[in-house]
Amino acid sequence: MNTGTGKNLANGGLTTRAPTPTPTVFTAQPTRHSSQNICLTKDEIASQEKEVKDANNGAAYLEKTLLCLVGQPFTIEHLATILLHIMQIKSIPLPAIEAIRAVAFLLEHKAITQTANAVAAQLREDLSDQVAH
């Protein structure tokens, strides 16, 4: 082979070489992560063609699917428990599970705080009445 001339003498003078690679251009495709940043408003969600559109439909759906204690009031504690039941559905992706867990624990914390504040307010009222007499 004659180097430097670009000719391959073994092939009758024709040079065989691989085509020059073209640079690969990567374009950003939408991913699940980037599409999660699009949040609909409450009104937009309610206007979707879904079974649950309001609190009444929501309560009926939760009772029908046995995700709640049928006939029990929807207290903050009960709603937090329902969320913990929902996150155990097998087809729910991990990010949704973590978000549901976060909301459930925040609801439970809110319920505890509200109860503690109500008890403290009642104690203050009772003690102030006793001190005044």
C-alpha cells in the first residue's frame, strides 16, 4: 500500500475508506420530568371529562372504590389515611408516591396542630374564667 497518495494499490488504485462520520446532534425530547412542570389550575382540572369533578363526586368515587371508610366523615385525618391507601396502588410511579406521602403527612401534621391549638385555646379560656373569679 502506498501511503500518502490516498491510493490502495491492492484494489487497483481505488481507496476504500469508511465514510466520514457526521456529528451527532442531540435534540431535547420532552421527558416525564420536564412535562411535570406544567400544572393545570383547579378550574382546568375540574373542567376535564373525568368522573370526579367536585367534592360530592369525589366522596362517591372514594366510597365506590373502597379507598375510604364508607359513611365516615372526611376529616383531615381520614383524608390523610386515604392518601396513604392510594399510594399503595401498584401502578403509581415513585414520584407520585412520594408526593402523596408528603401531602398525607402534612395533612396529619395540620390536624394535630389544629387539635393542639383548639385544646390550648379552650384551656386559656377556662383558666382565664377561673382566674377572674
